[in-house]
Amino acid sequence: RPGIGCGPAGNDGAPVTTEPSLPDGAAGWTASSDVEHYDTETIYGYIDGHAEVYMAYGFKRCLSRRYAAPGGGGEIVVDLFEMASPGDAFGVFSHDRAGEPVAVGQGGVYRLGWLSFWSGPWYGSVYATGDSESVRDAVLALARAVAAGLPRDGETPALVGALPEDGLDLASVCFLRSPQILNAHVFVGPDN
């Protein structure tokens, strides 16, 4: 399946397409699995109970890979979700922005062994067992390696750009696509 368009046009004028890659390792951690692929049917089995969030933002597919610590004793899981648009990737990212901002992709947040980021139409999640300094270094290294191969040309939704800047805490902005997502933040009720 062709990847996303990025970079210069090819000889025939068509965009050059690239498939995102999940590296074989970083910071001494090595891949302990092949890349797994999930689509709109199989994602429910992979992230049972949370797939609805991704589906609300136009989920297309997920690439996932596991990594082992040097000498064992830890695991990191990298999940890369292709969404319908950059705005949708931002929406998934904005669903939970608690934590420390980090320079990964177009926006990233790190908290207690978990880093999430967005870049173009992609949302990334890098989750580790544990939160030592070496685990943090590996999570950051893996996230940056993945994000480096993604487009960085996505824009936040126009609605986000229309918010008045005076007094706005951008980290508190949550872009919603469905009543389910609204109810996760502020319960309004079961009806639309």
C-alpha cells in the first residue's frame, strides 16, 4: 500500500511517497518484534476499549513494534497511527496533553514513561515499562527516530487557529470530532 506523499515530486510529477518506518532500535534498545499492522477492523482487538477515540478522528491504520532493554528487564511499545488528516492527528494528540512538552514531531509531551506526539497526519505513542533516566532517553530516542521520517507539514485545525490568542493556554486546547470525545472531557450526556 503506498504511503503518504512528502518531499519532492518524482520524474513523472507525482509526489514521492514514503512509508513510515519503525527503527530496529535506539539508545541501546533493540526491536523484539516485527512491525505489526492494524486496520479499522483489527484495531479493536489491539487496543480494546480505546479504539473509539482513534476512530472518531478518522483512523486509517496503525503500525506497532516492541523493543527490549539492553540485557532485558524492560519493554517499550511504539504505536504509530495514521489519521484522516493532520487536524485529526492533532485532535488525538490534544485528547491528553498532560506532561512536559518535548521537541518531537510537530508537538510532543512526555509523562511517566509515555511520550505522545503528532506530525502531519500521524499520531505517535511511545510507552515504556518504568521511568528511569535511561528509559526516558530511549523513549525520546525512539520517538525522534520515528518522527524524523514523517512529514512535518500538518496544520492544526482552522478552528484552533481561530481562538483568540490573548490569555489562551494552547496546551489546554482539545480539538473534538464527536460527542464521545466531548463526554470524555466534560460529560454532557448520552444524547447528541
